[in-house]
Amino acid sequence: MRNYKIILLSFVLINFGAISVHAQDQSNKESFKPTLKVNGRIQYDFEFLKRAETEDWFNGNEFRRLHLSVAGKVAKKIKYKVETDFAHGEIGFRDVYIKYTAGKYGNFTLGSIAEPTGLDMETSSKYSPFFERAMLTSLQNFRWGAGFHYENFNLFDSRASFQLAYTNNGSNGDGFKDARLENGMNFVARATGTLINNKEKHQVVHLGVNYDNRPYQDLSFRPENHMGSKYSYTFDDTDGRSDLGFELGTTFESISFQGEYKSQTYAATHKDYKIDSYYAFASYFLTGEHRPYKHAAFGRVKPQNDIDNGGLGAIEVLARYSNTTVSQDVLAMNSANPEKINTISIGLNWYLNAHARFMYNYVLSDDGDEILGDLTGHLFRFQLDF
């Protein structure tokens, strides 16, 4: 009987050990659990606009952006994100993608993300120092494109990057549905490098070049406000357009400079129509902070003493000059629109903490209209993200 008990106990222990090893193997194989994080963004704006030679002010307010998203991983190297914008009571897709991260070989993405068309476009609206991006970015009808994207920020010891996109022209409000891909798609490429990137001293010198080629679309934009009137340009006998852009961005502790130049060409049968745009801005943190730089773009400002810890937060002052000029051929077809638009924006940002800030922009835009005069704007925003 004793021998029987010993044999039975040995059998149980052996099987328990086998089960434990098997369970451990299974645990190792299934150790990764999908993750999920909820994010959001609110930008609530007030705009007061007036032409110099008119009496009435335009007074308006809007939710400029109202984003809600979920993001996470379903495997160690497979990420996802679904982000929608509910501003103006409509639903529009923003970041909606499946991404495979291949380490030193870069990231491969299917879906919708921001097209890599320049430094201002690559910097999220959460971190953009001004209300609206520079006029130069309006040459691109929409920031996002759905299709195939590739990015690698690890080149030459992370001192250089390369981004590529092949996207469609579908409406984001219809889920980027495009039933006529035979009309063409967008090809976008961007290469950047840093001459200086000293994280300890907060010193960066960024250089970049970008190129894109797209099917024809009319050009429509506002001069760095979102609720005023648009300028609209059309082009005869044109089947495509292309952009070539150059970027410069620097930070030296609390001082930051940034600028871009972009030349846009509309290819017609007998001639090419040209539009040239550029901007330059400078910012300075009175409270000693800096604009952080990562992945060929600028990121989240973190106050040294935020309001949660009894501090004032961060105070930033900044100024920008923008210019867009069309060729005489373009002007001949669009005589009701200006040949040249110059815009000056002066801003003040108060970062309560890393996720909430108040913004004020004074905008002065000169389009050469002697009847209506210059456009003046006072813009106020409260912004938070989570």
C-alpha cells in the first residue's frame, strides 16, 4: 500500500510539473495583452475680424477641433489608432491606421495619417504655437491622406529621417472612400536631418526637404484664420500639381526659429502655373522652457512650474511673417483674387500645464485690396488634451 501511495504521489508530482511547464510555456507565448488608451482634444475659439475700410466686425466662436481617439497595440510590433473629429457637428476621420513597427527598418502603416509635407504640417495642432498653420500649408487641401505610409527616424544614429506616402483623394467625411483611383493618387516624400541635436542643452538645428505630386484640385485657403473669407483660385486645362519645399527649424534653449519655403506648380498643356509661399517665425519663453524636438517635428511644451504645483505655468511670446505670391498667369485667370498676400501674426501662449493652455493671436493680413483695406483679427483659444 505504501509503495502504491509513493507511485501515485510521484505520478501526480510529475504531471503537475509537466502541467506547470506547459502553462509557463503557454504564458510566455500569450504574455502580451492588447492595450487601449483613450485620448481627446478640445480647442474652443473666439475670432473677431474686421477689414480696415469697413465698419462692421465679424464676431464668432467655434469648436475648432474636437477630437476623440483610441489607440494601442494588438501585438508587440502592431499598433493601431482610430481618431475622429466632431467639430461643427460632423464626423471626420483623422488618424485611422494599422502600423507595423520594424525597429531600425522603420514603420509601415496602412490607413490615414498626416502626410509628411513639411515641418509645420508634421507638428500636431496640440503643439503648434499659433492658432493656424502658416498660409504655405494651405497649398495642401487636407493634412491627412489614406493609403500606404512609411517612416524611418533611425537613420545615421537617429540624426536623419525619411518618410514616404502614397495616398488617395477621398473625402475624410466619407471615410476616405475614393471610387475613382484611376484619376491618380498622391505621392509624398520627405527627408530631414539635424546638424545639431543636443538634448541636454535643448539645442536643435533641423533641415528638411519635401516633395509631393497630386491630381488637380482648385486652391482655396484663408489667411491664417479659420472663420474669415476664403481666397479661391482655379486653373484651366490642368491635370496635376506638384510641390517642392524646404524646411529650417531651430531651438536654442528658450529661443526658437522656424521657416519654410514652398513652390507649387500646376502642370497645364502649354504652360506651368506657379505659386510661391514662405513663412518665418520666432518664439521665446519668458519662463525658461523650450520647444522639444522628436521624430523630425516639435512636440509638447512642459512648464517648469505648472499651476498644479503652485507655479505660474509657461509664458511664450512669438511672431510670424507669411507670404503667398501667384504668377501673372494665375492672376490672369483669377483677376478677382490678389497677386500677393502678406500676413503678420503676433501671439501669446500661456501653458497652465503640459495639457492645457490659453492662446491669443493678433493677425494682420494685407492682400492689396484698397477698397476693403487690411484684415485685422483678434483670436482667442482655450485648449486642452488628454
